[in-house]
Amino acid sequence: MKTRDRILQGSLELFNTQGERAVTTNHLAAHLSISPGNLYYHFDNKKAIIRELYDAHQQQMMALLKIPEGRPFTITDKAEMMEKLVQELWSHQFLYRDLEHMLVEDPELASQHRLSFKIYLDYALKIHQALADAGLQETTEAQRRDLSYNAWIIVTNWITFIRCNVLPDTEQTLSPALIKRGVYQVLIIEQAFMTPAAVKEMSLLAQTYYTDIDALLLRDPTTTDSLICA
């Protein structure tokens, strides 16, 4: 594997496990057993590494949102799309752990993020239109836009919500199941707009992403350790 690719892969591993703020370029170099100078030969700074990881992640996310051509969109298509989406969110969880901080620190990344939203919105609107065209969803243009906004807001803020409200500091790692619950929140909102013929199938799909978090949310805050929202 080329050194540049090793840096990206190693950075992704450390950012995901330790959080982007806790990892310096010296940490990265030591983790990869290369000199800091070798790292700087490939990337000017940590921000450049984050931007490249972000760009690759967003390209993959947008590729997952493409609807099949030449046939009606189905709930099965939606299910496959959601499953791959969860895998991608899991593999790049650090981007959603401290997103606001990274955007404030790097105006170039912030511009990338705003552009990503515009591209995402176009794909999301097409997905909802495809569901409507297939007779699976009953929505107005305004409702399709609102559902698309809701999905973006939930997906990009879900990991922060979990870390700030669910995980005690004695359990500092996320799990795929907890990320899947974020997808459930999206689907359960969309379910209300499905046609009668599609409601049951959509409900079954949503339930595959359900994980009970109430026990964690309702624990006595006076008897638990501080949360890891940092």
C-alpha cells in the first residue's frame, strides 16, 4: 500500500477510535511508524487529511443514494440503500462525532460540507419522487423537501446525540446498532407518508434498525458518570 493511502487509512482508524481532536500529526506518524516529515510530504497538515477523508466519504454516500434506472423504485431498494448507508456512517463515524468543531476550524471543509448538502438534497428529492412515482409514497413537493431536510439533520447529528445523551463515559465506543437507530428515526418519520399498500413493508424495514435506547436515556443522571459529549 502506498504511503499516502496508509496515512489516510491510519488516520481514519485513529480518528474513529480516539476522536479527531485527540489525534495530532505526530500521533499519526508514530502510529504508522513513519517520520513526521514523511507525513508532511504527502499532506500539509491534519486538516488536509480530514478534507480528503471527508471527500471520499461524501462521494461514497452520494453513490449510495443513486436510484436504479429503468424500473420502479421499491422498498427493497430503500432497504439496501439504508444498510449500505449505515456501514458508511460507521466507517467514518468521526466526521459526525465533532462535525461543528471541524467546520469552524476549517473554512474549506465547511464549504465542502455546504456543497455536499446541496448534492444530497437533489438525490433525496429524487428518491422521494421515485417512491411517489412507484405508488409507495403520498407527498407534496414541500413535504418531500421537508423529509429530505429531516433525514439530513438526523443523520449528521445522530452520533452527537448519542454521545451527549446516551453513552456514559464508561462506555466510550459507539456500536453499529446505535447508529442504526438513527436510520430508524428517519424511516419512522417517512412511514407516515407511505401509501396503505406500502406501510406494512416500510414498518418492517424500520424495525430492522430499531435499538432500544430508552433505558440509557431514562437512567438517573445523579447516579451516572458524566457523558462524553466532548
